[in-house]
Amino acid sequence: MSFKLTEEQEMLVKTVRDFAQKELKPKAAYWDEHEEYPHENVKKLVELGLTGMTIPPEYGGEGRPLIDALLVVEEVAKACGTTARIVVETNMGVVGALMNHGTEAQKKKYLPMARNGEKPAIAITEPDAGSAATELRTRAEKKGSNYVLNGSKCFITGGGISKIYLVFARFEDIPGAKGIGGIFVEDGTPGFKIGKREPMMGLRGIPETQLFFEDCVVPEENLLVAHGDGFKKLMTAYNGQRLGAATVALGIAQSALDEAVAYTKERKQFGRPICEFQGLQWMLADMHTKLEAARLLLHRAAHNAGYGLPDHMEAAVAKAFTTEAAVQVTNDALQLFGGYGYSREYPLERLVREARMFTIGGGTVQMLKTVIASKLLGMKISQRKD
């Protein structure tokens, strides 16, 4: 098994690294502080071909494998976590679901939009259906050649920015996973409203909002997957999104480690640089080791996926480990800065806030560990209601 990047991949990484550090990093704090969507960054991503990398050429993309997209995501995340999330969502998630389950008409309509920087949104979470996604209540009722949606969503990334929403809904009032399918709702559809923006802790350049569907009429050709085995198909496609999100966390944590290494070389106490103190050296070594292990898990899952979708177990293992490691590493990096790390004049406090989201969004660590254990034990995740 080779862990060496190809010459083409090494060139890709170098090109994106140089671009991200020069063009994206200087304003990373601005997007967070002002809670402003980085439209100017999106334009640059499109120009460099970093949106739609995984989309086949016949739909305007590069036709690259998943691993190439993850390499790009990490480099962008080292500079700007908010922008890295946009790279993920224009290459994975909804894009993966479309490529694997969409009709030809849907692919021709929506994939070029993603390539051109329109970030599609996944609408799963509801006030009473977070980790228990199979308990969602948003309903889709067939009426003639249309579906009528009623319900609400919350914490939807890109609400009010995205033009395309892949909505998980319950069809024909069938309970559990068997009743869930996915349907596209476009911005501006009558009966579809964007609710309030949630005030979030980090990654504030992308809005997280409520969505409301009130007799929202959607044509039947917008149905991506029907109920029955639809939920399983949707969540299989979601595995790519999980790897992407975990890679954003990895890039953020790597940035924190890089900052800490540089700082400990410069900062002097007791007459010498603090990097000479063995206790701090061990902290840095542990931080590096965790990120190397996380990177290997992510790259294994991506390599095995090739041009397709990642394995459910490999994605769960990679996301659970990586996101916990990212939280630990960013916190340790802040600790190495001491009081300066706690100051907003340095990037550490922002990196800590940003990393924290990924143990929650896209599948909590606890839920992913339940998935892993269930697979190991040959058991289904308990759906019992006490």
C-alpha cells in the first residue's frame, strides 16, 4: 500500500496551499467576526476549478476522485474554515447524492450550478429530530403531478444563501426510515420560507437557519429518491459529506498546530524559548501524532471510495476520530499560547470555536460511535422508545 501522493496531487496541494495562504487566510477572521458569506472567495474557488472537482466533465466538472477533493479541502481549511465548508458542499453531500441517484435531467440542471459555486444545502435536522433523523415530521404528500410539503427544519447550513435544498421528508405518513425520501426544493418556491438565522459559536460566515414549508408545491420531477430504501440511499451519499466535514476539522487543527509550533520557537520564558521545555515538546508531539492518524483514516476511506461513495463504517470511524482529535489539538494549541491564545488578537480562540462544531454537525461523535459499535456487534441501532 502506497501512501505517497502522485506528482499531480503534489502539484495540486502546492497550488491550493499557495492560493489559500495568500488569498483566503488574510480575511478568515473577517468573515467570522462580521458573519458575512465569503462571496469573493467563492468566485476565486470557481476560477481555480475547486468547486465541482468530483463532478463528471459532461456536467462541467473535473471528474476527480474523492481523495483529490479532500486534499484541497484540508489546504483551504488551514486558511479559512468557512470557505473550506463551501468546497465540501460543492463537491460532496448533495453532489454525491445527485451523481449516484439523480435523474439525467436533475444532473444537467443542478450539477453545473454547484460547479459554478452555488452551494447546495442538505435539509435534515428538525427541532425534534437531530441524531434521530428517522423521526423527522416534515411531510411530502403526492397531489397529481406535484408533491406538497409541510413542516420545518433547523440548523440548515446555507439557509438563505443556497439556491438548492435537498429536503428529507416523510412520504405517505409511513413511520420510521421506510417513510423517508429526498426531494429538491429551489429557492423562491411558493410556500418555502427562510426562518431566523441561528446565532452560532463559530464558522459564522455561513448562516445556519430555520426553514419552513407551508403547502409548498414541488414538481414530481424534483424527487431524488422515493421512500422505501430512500433513507438508506441518502445516508450512504452523506458519508462523503462526513469525510469532507472531518477534513475541514483536520485543516483547522493543523493550522492551530502550525501556529503553536511557530509560537513556541519565538516565545521566551526563564531565559530560553519555551519549545525547549520537554513537557511542551510532548504536547506538540501528541498533537502531531493525532493529526497524522486522523489524516490516514480520512485518506483510507477516500482512496477506497475512489470515484464513488465512501464505506459507511470507514466514514464513521474517520469522522469520529478526526473531529475529537481536532477539538483536543486546537485546545492544546491555545494552551501553549497562554493568555495570548485566549485573546482575540490571535487566531487560536477562533480555531477552537470552529473545530468544536464538527463533533456535532453531520453526525455527533456519540451517534457515530453507536454506528461503529452496532457494526462490530452485528446489531441494529436501538429504536426503542422508553
